[in-house]
Amino acid sequence: MKPVYMISGGITKFAKAHPDKDFRMMVKEAYDYALRDVPRFSKDMIAGAVGSYFSDHFTRQLKAASMVQDYLGLCPKPSKRVEGGGATGGLCFQSAWEAVASGRMNCCLAFGFETMSRVNTWKGNEFIALASDTNFDFPVGGFYSGYYAMMVQRHMYEFGTTVEQMAMVSVKNHANALSNPYAQKAKRLTVKQVRESPMVATPLTMEDICTMSDGAAACILASEDVAFKVCDRPVKISGVGSGSDAMRMADRPHGQVLLLPHERESDYTALKYPGVHSFRGGRMAAKLAYEMAGIRNPMEDLSFIELHDAYTSSEIQTYEDLGLCKYGDGGRFVESGTPFMPGVDYGLELPKQGRLPVNPSGGLLACGHPVGATGLMQAVFAFWQLQGTMGKHLGNDTLQVRDAKRGLIHSHAGTGTYITVSILEAV
Amino acid sequence: MEPLIITDHYEIDYRHSYAQDSPFFVGLTEGKLMGSRCTACGYTFATPRAHCMQCGAPTAWLELPLNGRVHTFTTCHYGGEAFLKETPFTLVLVEFDGANTLFLSRLKGISGDAVRVGLPVRAHFTKTPSMKVTDVWFEPA
């Protein structure tokens, strides 16, 4: 495999609705931003593109990625669409990586979007729930927040995780986003406010759950030759991994933990895994990405993480899948302050504040979740972090992780059915 | 210029076959909860499938006990548009003795606040089947 670099990225502001721009125009905006950031690069160097959007129901335009391809002036170059639920953006990023790593393309564009404002929130929830088994799951009350609520109820039962620990994730990510002008829903919250917001599916409240959004993102990936010719600070994509699990949560096995390099079988003698409390596909994705990138211990080897926090609960569950702490310790991990940004006031006592920032951007909870763009948005923020250019792109450097060497991005589909982990490194 | 926004209606009836899962739905009309068991490795599915997820061999139909326990639960105060009018409703994953996997259903006859992991529950069946998985639900045993 050939080394692959990210050389530029762009995103639109994520918003409840962008009625003034259709999906083509939104992608164009993100793409033009990315092109402007590498002046020595020209669009003629792009050998092909991979487009991502989740739902034909939201778009109601089949083959929408073809319309983006022609709008960007990239015809007749190779093009395809990638779809994998909430992980659509992460899968798109890895598909573009594959095109360059294989030597098929010297430079590949990854673009993604979603236009969720076209239906009301509850119809949108119904569309999303169609990504659950329509024979056995959807008719019972198809609602993803309900599915994740059941997963965290079991996590609470197994490990003693609390709703206050989950609320701390919400406080963190919404407060981080106060310094991110691209974010949809930045705000200062307290644990009490999170708990007192309307109950959606016990124990998850409105402030435990991300919103629906319109938005787009674009990433340009290139070979070593192209990257160092056109970009002052390319970022290497040093590891990719992905995993999967059964669509129906009811079918998840109760077996043995899939171990990471720094873990031992004796760490988990009594745990039935993954059950419905953990995401086996996320563990698989991390294991494969760590192996490729040579990561032995993620807590020591990573500078920051952008992970798929569609729910506060799934951020806690994902700390464990990624091996930042042992299974069951996710709640205490957030309580310790480890995943908070250093130097930001959250109004909380955080003994280990900022040891490994998670979702410095504000994550899905605060940035929003235009599904096909989300995984690429994470890549763009990680790219800027590793370039040290957060200040330039966000207009302030509050969220710049100092001396960021290596970042992890994590994209996740419906209750953990597809999950991707990619590792990016400063060079 | 302000963007011009119109409403565009869309509606369709699908012809949906339960195909190899059909015996489960017919079972509900007879007051039976049908699971399946692998003919090679014996892995037992409380939500049936025609082939084993572990080893790939065919499974055989198997009548599950009507009594089980709550494995996990939630009460939904919002939902997808199709289910909004039914809120609040409680969802449970049910575990059964002798089955390796779980079954998703509604729990009725108890307040959401009173539900606990491990609560014994029993299957109930509608007298007027709609040939959907909601023809069965659970209540405290």
C-alpha cells in the first residue's frame, strides 16, 4: 500500500436548514474552501471522487452524488457513492483512502452532505429508524433514540454508569462548540439543565441527543508525491480500520471481549460481550486501525479524538471500545475530566482535565449531524488540529490542541452496525 | 431572491413478503412465539433467522416459552412520526431460558418508572392480528 495524505478540507456551517442552498451548492461551498486552502493545487489533479449521503428518503433524488460530480465540474472522472448509515462519512473517507493507497488514483476527493430539513423532525426520526430491521424492529416503535436508550440502560445495569456522567459529556461538547463557528448548537449547560430538559427515551433527554442538520464537507486525499508538492503541511493517514455488528440488537452475542494490545483476558473475566451495552464493531475498527498505525496504547499515543457522539451515552461506550479505559470505566473516565479540553471553563470539578481531549469541535451533539457529511467533518477538524491551523479556520485558537501529533476519528452507524476508525498524523 | 419552497407529497404501498420469516408471523396468530435453533451448532435465536449467524447452517423452527425476563428497557416519550400518537410506550429486549439471543417488544400493563432489568414478563397476543410483530407484546408475569 502507498502512503496516503490529507492535503485539504472544507465544511459548510451545519444548520437546521439551508433553504438557500441545495446539496450541490453546499458541497461546492465546502469543496471551494478546500481548494482555496491549497493554492498550488489545481482541480485537474483530482483523479476521481467518492460521494457520501445517507438517505435517499431525505434527498428524494436518487444518484444525487452524480449531480454533485457534474456541479463540481469533475465529469467524466471516476465517481461513486458510498452509503453506510451514520458511518457513511467515515466509510467515504476510507474509500477515498483506498483509491490512493492502492495506487489507482494519485488524488481523490471525498465529499458528503445531508439535507435533513426537508421533512419534520419526527418524520426524520422515522426515516432513520428504517435503518433497523423492518420485519422485527421498526414496527415495534422504530426510534433510534429508544434503541440507544436500551443500550445504555444495560450499560448502567452492568457497570453503574450514571445519567450525571452522561450529562457531563453534553456539558463538555456543547461548551467546546462555543468556540467553533461551524457548530449548529453551541451553548453553556449544567448537568442539572441536561437532566431537566425534556425526556426523550429514558434515560436520554433532549440534551443527550444530537440534532438533525443540513450541511456538507469535503476532504482531498493524495499520494506522497502530490501531497508534498502542493501542500505545506500535509497530514498522513497512518491507519484505517472498520467493523460491523448484527443489525438487530436482539441478535448481539454474549461472548468474549475482543482485546486490544494493552489489555489482557484477565481484565474481563465476568463480562459477557458485547451484549447490547458495547459496540463490538467499534472495538474491531480500533484494533485494525491501531495495528496499521502501530498504536500500542491509545491513551499514550493519541493527542485528541473526534468520535461519533450522536448520544452522550454512545460517547461513553466508545471510550471503552477505543480502549481509552477498560469496559465499564467510561462513566468514571468522563468524571475524571480526561476527555475535556484544557483551559476551558466548564463549571465542573475535573481533576485530570484535558489529558486526552475528545470531541474538541463539539462533536455531533453540538456541531450537528448531517449524516453523510459528519464523518468527513471529523476528518476536516482533525486535519486542522494536526496542521495547527484551528485558529486560522475557526477565527480563534481556543480549540487548538497544543502539539497535536496524532488524532483519531470515529464514525458510527445505527447501534454499531458499521463503525470506522481512522488515524491521522502530523508529519 | 428568497428561495421558493413548495410541498411535494409522496406516498406508496409496498408489496412486502416475510419470505422465510413467514412462520413466525403465522405463529403469532396461533398464540405461539417461534424462535429458531441451528441444526449444526445448536445456537438458539429468540428472534428467528433461517440460517445460523454463528456457523451458517440452516436452523429449525422452535417454540419459545411465553415467559421471559426484561434484559433492558426504555420508555419513549417521543418517536418516529408513525408512532408519535402511541407515546409514551415502553420498549424491552426480552431474554428467555434456553435462547442465546433476545427479542424486541413492547411492555404494557406497568408504568415505565417501575420497569427493572430482570423483571419477569409474559407474552400476550392480539385477537385481531395485523400480521405484524406488534401482534405480540409483553406484560409483567
